[in-house]
Amino acid sequence: MIIVGIDIAKNKHDVIIIDSNGNTLTKSFRISNSHCVLGNISTTKSRPLI
């Protein structure tokens, strides 16, 4: 299982992706608060991580 943690804020969101064993699959990254960016997370991060 893949888990996406998102820390939501007014202007930006911090994101990290981990597996069910707690292994970090990406470094944390920041995204802006827009529908365009949020809609592209799955396509941006669907390729192999790390």
C-alpha cells in the first residue's frame, strides 16, 4: 500500500509518500494551493520513486 501524507495550509501543502512499512518513497515536497497542481500529483509521482 502507498500512503500519501498531505499537510494542508492556506497557500501551500507539504506532501510525502511512504509505503505500508513506513519506508519513505519520496523526499517531502511542497505544492501550491491550486486545482491544476493537485490534479497533476498522480501523473507526476506515478513513475518509479527515488
